[in-house]
Amino acid sequence: MDKQAARQAGLQARKALSSRERKAMSMAIVQKLLPYLDDISCIGVYLPMREEVDIDPLIQTCYAKGIHVYAPVVRKGTLIFHQITSNTVYATSRFGVQEPVDTPIKPVEEMDLFIVPLSSFDSQCHRTGYGKGYYDSVLNRARHKIGVAYSVQQMAEIDVEPHDVTLDGIVTEKGSIFVKPW
């Protein structure tokens, strides 16, 4: 399936879910992610917007476990990851995303795990985002990268281009798909 068509289909399917369904599915996804927090000290996350999987409970668990958490800030066509804590001050970006202000930065390659939002995905762990390429600009440097999405966002197959980065795995409320051993 063409990436643009997959993106639109995934976003429409996600938006069609009720807020109650999204909340329940998000909690199930977070529960499936918890085992991946064992033996890590640093994680890259996203701050949910629109109807994305709400990973805030995962972030809170990381704080409680003493795991350093980093969230993206868009700068010059790529993502820079700033540390976040329960006391972080945020500013709203031009995309409507909360971004941390004036906190330490960590390179993606130094993070133990990277959690990635998706607009759609397939069984080969190919993904689409919003089409700007921000995540593709950093994913190839990430050690372990897991996408999170609702199962309704899965497509039969997504066409990939040379710059597209395949994820190690994808976690939905129904289960996990991994193409690289964990």
C-alpha cells in the first residue's frame, strides 16, 4: 500500500475509536511495554498528541523506577531529545506538541530503548508517521526501537523507500510483532 494511503487509513481508523476505547487500549499497550523497562537506564519517548497511544503511565513508571526519560523537540528538520521529569516545564510547538524547555540533551544512540508513535504499520514492522520524516532522521541511530499503535492501524503491507527505517517491533493492545530478536 502506498505510504500516503496507509497513513490516512491508519489515522482514520485511530480517530474512529472512542476515547474510552483508546484509553483502554493504551493501558493494555503500556502493560505490554513494562517488561521492556527491565535493565534499562535511559528511554526515548514521545509526548502523545491527538489520538496517539497514551504512554503517560509508562513515563510515570519510568520516573518511579529511576529510568531517565527523554522526549523530542523538533529542530532544523530533525529531533533532539531533552530529558523530562515530573517537574519539567513545557512549551507548545508549532505542531501543537508539548516540548521540554531548557533540559539536558541526550543523543539517540545513547538511549537503551526508543518508543515511537505510528500512524500505520504492517507485519514487517514498517511504519508511517505524519510524513515529515522527523523520526526517520533519528531512528537509524537508535539501538532498540519499538512502535506503539492500536491494532486497527495495521495495514496488509506498506511500501517502503530507502530512507524508511524498519522498527525492531510493534506493540498493540492485542500483542506484539518483532522482526529483530529482543
